[in-house]
Amino acid sequence: MSLTERLDAGRVVARLRDLLSEEQIRRRVDGPIDEAMAAYTRPVARPSCAAEFHGALAAFVRCLYQRGVRPRRSLSRDEALADAIALIELAYPGRREDRYEGALLDATSHDDGLETVLATIGEAVKSRQRRKLVTWAVVRTVGHLQWADRCIIAEHLLHECARSAPEAVAGITPPMLADHILGLIDLEGDRLASEMPALEWLGF
């Protein structure tokens, strides 16, 4: 009997949904990072200079990696600082080229400025870890499957979509989406919406 004949598409889809459920996201990503953020003690309430700012950033990111990110990692101060600055430039409000300077100014000028910067970094780390979880879940459930089996799963999902939004999948065939299965998964809530490839992103 071939793998395709034995494949239970409904079971595979249910497993993928379970791995990416809100409960799993909170348990694997949000919860541990939130606990690490709460455990961090700021060395200063308001940094007086860039050096103190950098020290707080590096200590915070090291704490996240040691306590909240899986697998646990021990970063050097320079590694942690580089990651912190990269996350600020990615996620802090403002134009990308001005984000580091804006974060430094906020942290050194306002009593709650450093807290805001650290919260931004923490949320950026969560977002990155969620994307990694999505990748891990897809690889674990469908990444190893043969093309024909992915087509069966895509067909199963297209039937589900057709019941609720037939116009969205009109004219789409399983082979067209066999490599974009996650885009058809209707996860509960919108926490992972930014990580999921919507149909329009795929050109449909």
C-alpha cells in the first residue's frame, strides 16, 4: 500500500491545527517569554548614557534566551546587544533608519522609556519564535510528505474553504496549493495572521 493510499488528510490537518493552536502558542512561546520578561531586573530605571542603555539591552536579551526562548541559549554580551539593536531597528516605532536613535532618546529621556524599548524587543522575540514554531509544525506534519500526499491535503482543505467561502477558492486546484498548505489552514484567532501566507499573496 502506498503512502498516498494510507494518508488520512483530516488527521494531518487536525494535527497541524493542534500544534498551532492558541493554547500551544501560549505554552511554547508566549508563556515562557512573558515569564522571562517578568524575571528581568533593570540595572537602572533610566539610562544616563548609551553605555548604560546598551548594558540594559544586552542583559535583557540574555535573560530572554536563557529563560524564555527554546532551545535555551547562552549569548555573549556582544551577541545579545547586536540582537537587541537588530530587533529595535526592525520593530521600534518610527522610520527604520531612525529607530535606534529614537529608542535611545526615549530610554534616556523618559522614566518609562526603557520599559517601552524592552517591551518592544520582547514582543519582537515572540513574533520571531512564533514564525519558527510555524515552520517547525509544517515541517513536522507535511514537510516530509510526497507531492501526491500534499495534493490530497490541499484538496481536503479546499473542500473546507469552499463550504465557507466558495468565491475565494473558485478555480483553484489542489496541485496549485500543494506547497502552500498553511495558507489554507483556518487557525482560531488572528495571532498568527501575519505569519500565514494569505491566498492573495500567492497570486490567486
